[in-house]
Amino acid sequence: MRIAYDMTPACTPFRSGVARYCVCLADALAALGERVEPWCRVSRWKVRAHAHRPGGARIRWWQDGIWPRRLSADVIHGTDVRIPRMSGPARVATIHDVFHCLPGSEAWATPVPRARVRRHYAETAAHAHAICAVSAATRDDFLAHHRFPADRVVVTPHGVDPRFRPHAPAEVAAARAALNLPGSYVLAVGALAIRKNVPALVRAWAASSLRPHLALVLAGEPTDDATAVHDAVRALGAESEVRFLDYVPDALLPAIYAGAAVFACASHYEGFGIPLLEAMASGVPVATSGRGALAEVAGGHAALADPTRIDSLSAALEQAVGIPADGRAVARVHAATFTWERTARATGEAYAIAIAALRG
């Protein structure tokens, strides 16, 4: 199958979230023998050196509404909601989340970007032949807010890179030294955004019995919301106990996971939650919010919390620390079921549905 594949989200020096999805899925599709032709929007031209080329493929460039207008590919895949405006192929889009449509989302995003993304959701519902939803929760949320045939929405969960595994003490020590990390810590990975509820996580950690023994490490790109996180840390007098890492290089991230005593996610909403699986695959216990797709992804192998209650988040952190070795082993088995090959095969089902819908 010839796939015109939107690689725009991965044309960046800092690959997290959707960017990692784009790269890993493209490589998995190519490994299955599919012909993946990467396309990027012209807006990424200046950072084209960072574009991912599965199998060494040549990057092609597009600009909505200008060029190219028609393709001879079998499928065009918009990997982050938007589908390039090219005619010819069957159209598929990946929906990673729909939090912009949910009640309370006005507190998580400013009006202009929120309106823009909601417009993209509506355009996808109007023009896609099939949709990939990264979780059942995302599928259900999308269908609750948009008219689209339910039988043309395929759940395509993310995979976990095998680099995420338990590491030898020497490997963990080397990564810890490289980033100047404390010996024992609670780890959170994700952007410092209001939706991620990081200020509440800081307060929950500080109120828990873990604070005297475990530092808090926040690994994630700062956003406009980062001030609220720093304010929470200062209000608790915890500047020496909280470590901000910003973006962690891929070479160090697996060992940083493996060195954590607990992984924590207090997010108000996630469409998937791959860091949970990365932590489980690393042998690390998980405490997480039960909102969005997080409980679905955790699969019963994490301590769940109400993200609106500090006491609930604190209790989940303390519960996670007590998960025994056999519980962590079962969680690793759960995480191992999420592979990028599985994602690619499910995505192939969505392609087949889209082609059939195009042909009528």
C-alpha cells in the first residue's frame, strides 16, 4: 500500500508525544512492508534537517490549498487531526484527544488555539473516510461531540519502545549523574501545562509521607503555565527538593524512568498516556489520575486518584510505593502487550476501511 503520511509533527528537534507516535508508527508500517511516503508542511522547512525519513524515503512538501492538489497514493494519513487538502487517496486522520471539546477545557487552553483545534476536529469528522483513535476513551469522546460513523473509527493504541526496561544500577547512576538527579525520586514526565495538573501534583507530593524520602523530578518542556508550577514549589519551600529537567534526551530518558521510585501523572485528561506504559515497562510503580484514557491504559496496574483532590493524589502516591515486586512484574507484562507493530496493524485496518468507504 502506498501511504502519503503527514510527518509534520515529527519535524522537530524535540520529539515527544505526537512526534514520537509519528516516527514509531511510520517505522512499524515500513517494517510490515508498507510504502510510507513522508510529507511535511512547508512551515517546517527551516527545521527540515530533523525530518524523519522511514527507510531513507525522500521528504515531500505541501501547503494546504496550494500544492499538491492531487495524489496517486492509496491513503493519505493526517497523523495529528488535520488531513492535508489533497484529493485522490482515501483520507485517514488520527485523533489523539478531544479535550478542547470537553466541559472545563476553557481552563486548559486559551480561546484562539481552542477554537482552531475544535475546527480541525469538525473538518476531520466532515472529510475523513476513517479515523484512528488512540484509545477507546478518545473514540467515545470524539463520537459524543461529532457525527461520524462509529464503525469507521478504529482504536489504535500506542506502543512502547523496548528501550524502556529495568536498567542495571550502573546505567541508572550514570544517567542520574549526567542530569544531577537525587538518589531517590518521584518522576513525572510531560509538559508543564495546566491540563497536566502539575501544581496539584507538587502539593500532593509535599503533603504525602514520601516528601522526606523522595525528591520530585519534573521532566517536561516548560509552557506558559510553568509559572504556576514554580509558584507552587516556592510556596511550599521546596526549591531544593524539586528538580526541573525540561526536555530529556532520548538517550537518557529510559534510565531516568528506571531509576524512579514512583511514576506520577495527575493530569485532568489524556487521550492515551504513553508515559504510564513506559514507567510500567521500566519496572516502576505508577500513580495516576483516573480521568480520560489513563485508567484504560493502566489496565488495573496503577494506583488511581481523583486529580481534583490533593488528598487523593497523595494517597495514590503512597499506595504506588507499596506495590510489591510481583505487582510490578505483572504491570510489565501488561505494558509489553502495547507494541508499535500492533499499532501499525490496527492502523492498516483503518486504511482498509477508508479505501472501502472511498470506493463506496
